Amino acid sequence: MNELGSGTLTSQLVEDLGWLEEHCRNRPLQVVHAGQLRLAASLVRNCIVPFLENQPATPLHVAVVGGAGVGKSTVINLLTGAVIAEANPQAGFTRHPIAYSSANGSPDWSGHTGFLKPLRKLEEASPANLDEDVYQLRKVPEEPIAANLIRNFVVWDCPDMTTWAATGYVPRLLEIAGLADILIYVASDERYNDEIPTQFLQLLLQTRKPVIVCLMKMKEADAPAIIAHFQREVLGKLAQDAVACLAIPFLTPEQLADPVRLAARTRITLLNQVGVLGDPAPAARRRVVTGAARYLTTNCEQFLAAARQDVAALEDWRSLVQAGQVEFDNRYRREYLSSEKFASFDEALVRLLDLLELPGAGKVVSNTLWVVRTPYRLIKGWLGKALSRSEAASLPEYPVLEQSLKGWLDMLHKEAVRRADDHGVWAHIETGFDSDLASLARERFEQGFRSFRLSLADEVERTARAIYEELEKSPVMLATLRSGNFALDVAAIVGAFTIGHFGVQDFVLVPLLAAVKQQIIELLGRQYVDNQREQIRTRQQLLEAQYISGPLAEWLAQWPATGGSTFERLQAALRRIPLALRQLDATVAKVLGPSEHR
């Protein structure tokens, strides 16, 4: 998408905008967004691409737009100098674009890449109410008095602006609006403030194309008041303004039949306005391209707003998946990890306490102290049996994880069923659960569990061994602790004799103080081992999230936008469109230069 010359940038952008348009058009509340996207794609296809491909500026394109029965045909006949446009008061009578060009004009002006691509050119003249994705070209014989316009312009008669919901002919109208270098907006004196045509007018003005407003069918004496009212009540409420607002009073049948001679004053005013905007043609085309590029970049977020409901639904789903992951992890810790004792850590505590005893000749002293502490051991064992409560065996790890997964998937399925009527994302997920989504999730769970067990293998034992192995690898530290332990034993014995004054009571005091000292050492050792035990619980929880719940949550969160689904295509369009618009704007700026592109 970096090489504009290959057409990849613009073709991908137009394709994404077109896909997003169709996505919106299938949703009744988003037809206005669909229209904006169609206009954006047309601006790329019919305005910017031919400019970047160095297509000639002439002929310029004039598009005549407006509601039904407002007088568009009259304006076209005034522009071309011939009575050629089909007039019909029926709403939506003109259903496909019709181009009027000079019989002596250049035949290759429609030759650029992607020209009106969604529309097919009719080879034979057909009625204006033919409701197909087509356009037709009608040649206009030049007359001396009319040649100054029609030779340099193509005049387009566009489908009526009646409703955004006209999914057939409104996109055709917007296709020509994107092509046009000049827009003529036609409104009658009776309906110039209608909501739908005004919405179209606002959209067209946002493209910064020059717009001429023609107010039709009023009495000539009423023209100034109607123009002033239109400028105040319609144009005054819009962000951009029209370049001109003209009045074309009611014309008699005779004037309509011979506009060149009998409506010359009205016609020349209109021709002069169009001629000024289109002279010189290269400058006029560059102004339109500048406005189109600015419109596309500044309205990028508005184009993507059409998909906000879809994005919001996907985000809701992802939040629900994440909440399920949190509960999955908490349940694993609550039902398994918190009650798992890690027996190897108890063995490590015994090894640690043994290490603190004196080796070699010190064994004699250690054995003597062991005998002295015999009452302590017997009483401790008896009290331990008397006071200890039978602990419930901890649940096996795999069943806990399996039940946690079942609860997670059941919660997601239940929510998808509940919200299936709210948005297509949830309906898509419900359909997935009805087919193979749950089984695929279980397969991924099994894969994650195997990886988890492989990663966890030996880690618990290694951590338990490290409790005493690290001490064994540090002779200085080990000697210090042993010396301290022995010093405490000696202090206990000396203290007992000091208190008992070498009497019979020493037979009680010596074992008692030796037992107190040993209890303190065991408590310190147990606290250290328990800290290591809690660290391995935390580490195991992290590994579970790394190999099981994390990958599963990520897969579930992305599932609606994978597998070739509509939402996968949506995500791709949302990702590519902003980047493509920025690249396209940079390319246009490079061609135009900083003085024009601002």
C-alpha cells in the first residue's frame, strides 16, 4: 500500500470504503453514513485519482442536483442551450445519471482508472427512469451562442434527492457528486427548506467543491426576499457557504422551449457564474482536488463512525471475555492453589533444620541436645494430634480447571443468547456456540494445559530444593547459622543452670529452655519456607494465566473477527482506512505543493 503508482493505495482504499458502505447500507439507521462513504470513495476514484494520473483538466464536470420536480431539467437546458433534459414532476423519476457533452468535444474524458466504476455505461439512449447502476452520455450539438460552455464542460443530470433510503439511485447521485468540479443545487420556492435535500446540500458543501444554488419558480418580484430567506434559514445554519445563490424566476412555456433566445438574461447569469468558477480549468481542478483531500482527512473519524456500534459490541464482548478470565483465574487459586500444600516444601523444611545442626564432632552435642529435647518432641506430637483438625483433601488440579472452563464458557454462551437480538456480533457468537465454538475453546484449553504442565514440571521441586541447596552452596553463611544455632543451645543450657543453681529443678529447666529455643528456630524456618511456598503459588498462577487462561481469552476475544467473518473484514477496513487516507493526503500534498495544500 506504499506504491501509489501501482494503484494499490487507492484501489485498496476505495475497496475498503465501498465495503464499509455496503455494511452500513444493510442497517436502516446508518444509511446516511453509507452515503458519506459512497461520496468519499467517489472523491478518491473520480477526483483525486485522475489528477494524480495527470488526466487533462478539461472538460470540467458540472453536476445538477436537487429534489424531485424542483426544476433541474430547466437548469440543464439553460446550461446546454438545448431542450434535451427530460422534465417529470414524479418523485424519483430520474434514477441514473445522464451526461450531456459537446458533440465536438474530446471523446476520452472518461478514460481514467476507476471512472464511475460502480456504474456501467449505456451504449444506447434509455429513459431517465431506468433503475440500474448505469450512466448514459448524450451528445449536444453546438450552437455559436452555447459553445462557450458546453465545449469545455460535461453537464450531469443526477437522480433526485428524495430520501437517503433510496439505496439504488442515491449512490449514483453521490458517485457523480464526487466526480463534479462544480455543483449546482436546485431548489424550488415552495420546498427549498426540505430536510432531506438540505442534508444533501450540507454534505456537498463539506467537500469544499464550489456550489451554486439556483432557487426556481418564484415570481421575479419575490426573488430578493426568497434568496435572503434561503441564505439566512438554510445556508446560514450550515458550516460552509455556497459560492453564489441565484434566482431563476418562473419561465413561460415559450421561454422553456427556446432558452437561448427567450431566457437569455437568466441563462447568461448562470453561464457566467459557471464560467468564472471553471476558468482556468487546471486551477479549478486543483482547487477541487485540494478540497477533496482535506475533506477526506478531516472526516476520517466520521467515516469510521458508521462502524461504532459494531466496534462497541466487539468491545463489550472482549470485556465479558476478560471478566470470565478473571473469574477462571480466581477459581483456580481459590479451589486448588490455596489448599495445595506442596509436600516437597515440608521435606525441604526438615532438610533445612538438619543443616543447622553441627557436623562432625558437633554431632555429639547435637545428639545430646536431641535427647534433651525428647520431652518437647513427645509433648509437641501429642498436642499436634489432639488439636489438629482433619483437613479436607485438595481437589485435583485438572478437574478444577475443567470446571472453571465450563463456567466461563457457560457464562459467555448465556450472555450471547441474551443479547443476540441487540447486535449482529452477539448473534454471530450465539451461532458459534451452537456449532463448534465451545469445542474449539476446549481444544485450545487442552493444548494450553499440556504446555502449562511441561513448563511447570520440576519448577516446584527446584524451588523447594533451592531452600536448602542455596545454603549448602554458601559455606560461610551455613557456618554462621550453625554457630548461632549452637550458641543458642549453649545459652539455653547455661541459662537453665543459672536459674536453677544446679539443683533438681535443672532437670526441668534445661529441657524446657532447649525446647523454647528449638521452637523459635522451627518457627523461623517454617516462616521462611511458607514464604517460598506462597511465591511458588504466585508463580504457578502466573504460568496458568500465561499458558491457559491468557491465550484462551485472547482467542475468544478475537473469535468474532476471525475466520472470514463480516467483523474480520470490518476490523481490516477500520485499520487500513485511516492509514490510507494519510498516505493519500501526503501524496496529493507533494503534487500540489505547500502553497495550495493547506
